[in-house]
Amino acid sequence: MSAEEKSGAGAPAKKKSAMPLIIIAVLVLAAGGGAAWKFTRPKAAAPGKPAAEASSAKAAAIYYKFDPAFVVNFGSEGNSRYLQITLEAMSRDQAVIDAIKNNEPAIRNDLVLLYSAQQPEALLAPEGKEKLRAATLEAVRKTIAAEGTKPEAVEAVYFTSFVIQ
């Protein structure tokens, strides 16, 4: 046999290896997985904040609806008017919502007194409604604080219906 026959000159050329393509595909997949992990993982607490604060910021809001709606008469004598308010309180702590439920009679009493002391002219402006909402939040917080619940856990109150007649 000649040297040409031994070296395989007449044989077909060898195929290129698929190894570089496999390595590139693995690197692309790893980079994509790393990017997906970075953008979907939960955020760590800031260095100065405790982990409990970071988790409470992510907790879902829980609403408690005061039912039935508040209906009070108010205004000066001879010019009696009615106010109807549907109210919801918001917290992120179920224990606080339970405290609101347990103390609803006391909260309702304070709010009826607050609402009946209002002047109709003041409530017609958006600023008057906002002041009343802030006073309502303070009244709810005050009542549950007296029962030993942390008042700042009631984050907001919302008027879901507000009618002056």
C-alpha cells in the first residue's frame, strides 16, 4: 500500500466537531437562567431594615367593611341634613383586623359622634372629606390602641360611599 492510501487521501473529509456549538448553547442557557433568577428572586431587606419590616411591606392588604353603613343626622336645628358613609379599614395584619371586628361597637360609637358633629358646608369640599377621613382613621386607631393593639397597623380608612342629603 502506498502512503496515500494509508493516510486516507481518497476517503471523504472528516466532519467538524459539534462540541463548540454545544458549549455556546450551554453558555447562552446559563446566562439566560442567571438573568431570570436575578430578576425574579425576592429582594433582600435593606441593610438598615430588619427582615420583618421588609416582609410586612410585601404583605397583602386586608380590608374590613363596617356594615351597615353609618347614617347620621347633622347640621343646625331647622336645617337638619343626613350623612351616609360606607367605610372600610385597611391593614396588613390579620390580628389588627380581628381587633377592629371585636371592638366594632366602640369604634362605631366614636364615629357616629364624630360624623354627627360635622358641618355640611365643610364636607362639600374635597378637603373637608379628606379631613374627615383623617379624623376617622385617628378615631379607629385610638379605640384599638386602648385595647392593646398597635394603632399604626391600621394603615388607612376609605370612604367607599359618601352621601349628603
